[in-house]
Amino acid sequence: MSAKRLNKELQQLGKLNLDWVTIAPHNDELLHWRASMMGPAESHYAGGIFLIDFIFDAQYPFKAPTISFVTKIYHPNVKSDTGDICADLISNGWGPTLNVKHCLEVLRSMLITPNPDSPVEETIAGQLRDDPAEFEKNAKKWVEDYASGS
């Protein structure tokens, strides 16, 4: 089921012409996709390009993909050392009617509006709540250091 569904989604994504992200199987592995997402202009991550891995289980679409940032990112909902995202962001409410496009939109929204109330990095979440200017400074520094493509 997952191979047929993933091939269909890949075709649909190609037709959408999304200007803020590209996504395709990584190393020709259908169950491992890699996205390249531009940091939204209205976010602390503007100017960055973030590589994100999607790992699909054989039970996809009945089970959500596992998603992790390959590019380091200063974000309360992403583990700084592994790139793993807060599982609740994708898994909560997941069902077979949802798809990769939905995941990409959730990730983009997450970059625009980091959520300090559902963190995997409590220190970063605390900084976002208590000292937003310092959070913004650190987020932009990490974009410069890790996501600028230079």
C-alpha cells in the first residue's frame, strides 16, 4: 500500500509547484524522502535552507512518517542534537487522509510560529517565552551558521 500511495503523492506534489520546498526520494529510496525547505520570509528562519528527512513505515499512510531536520535549527520543537521534531506535531490526529503535503505545511507553520508550550528543547522554549529578543538572535545565528548554504 505505501509504495503505491507514495508514488501517487510524489506525482501530486510535483504538480503543485510549491515555491518554498522541494521534496523527492533520497538516494532513490521510496521510503526515505528528503525535503529542502526555505525558511519563511516572515519567520526567524528567513534566508535559511533546511534539509528535512521523511522516513515512511510500511504502514504509511496509516502511520505518520518520522520527520527530522538534517540541518541544525534553533527551535523549541526540534531536538538540537538529533533534529527530531516534537512527535505530537505530526502524529496527533494523524489518519490515512493526511499526506506529505500536510506534513510540509505543518513544518512551515512550525517555522513561522514556534510553540514553546510543546517543546522538545525546554531551554529554547523558556528563552522564547522569557526573552524573545535573545531567542530571535540565537535562531538567526543558527540560520547563518548552519542553514545559509555557504
